[in-house]
Amino acid sequence: MSDPVPHPDDADRGCLRVALAVPLILLTLAAAAFCWMAVTTRPGYPGDEDAYRGIEAGCLAAVFFAGLAALLWLLPSVRRVMRWPWVTPAAALLAVAVVRWVTIPQ
């Protein structure tokens, strides 16, 4: 039996995966930091507007960075190399940030 001939695109996938993983991981880590800040910040008293604005800013930044990670993953060339588990943490952070943002008392 002879070995099957490898596809020429398969040789570049390892390097391409590493090159695409760097921005995706950095965007996900930034989203995680802002999401953690938004979730753990507690107002000192019921009308603490500064804390509420900080929570809102953290949620906005988390949504921005997680959304960028998801948009990066939606590119066909990226999706071909990196499957859906790569974007799952960013999607989860996006969902947590949106839920936190919606549940901020007005």
C-alpha cells in the first residue's frame, strides 16, 4: 500500500493556526478581563452611579473584544483552520457580558 498524497494546504495549517490563534486568544483574554471586572464590581450603595457606569463600561468593552474575536473567527479562511471550539470561550464571555449589561439596575 502506498501512502496517500497529502494535500498542499495541509502543510501550512499548523503555522496558520498559530498565527491566527495569537489575536484570537488576546481578544478573548481582553474580553475575559473586562467581563470579570463587570461581574465582580458591586455598588457601594443603591445609587452609586460611578459603579454602575464602571459596570456598563466593562460590559461594553467585553462585548467589543468578544465580538471582534467572533468576527475574526467568522472569516472563511479562519474557520477553515480553526474550528468552533476556538471561539466558544469568546461567545460565552459575550453572552455573560450582555446578560450583566441587561441586568444593571436603572
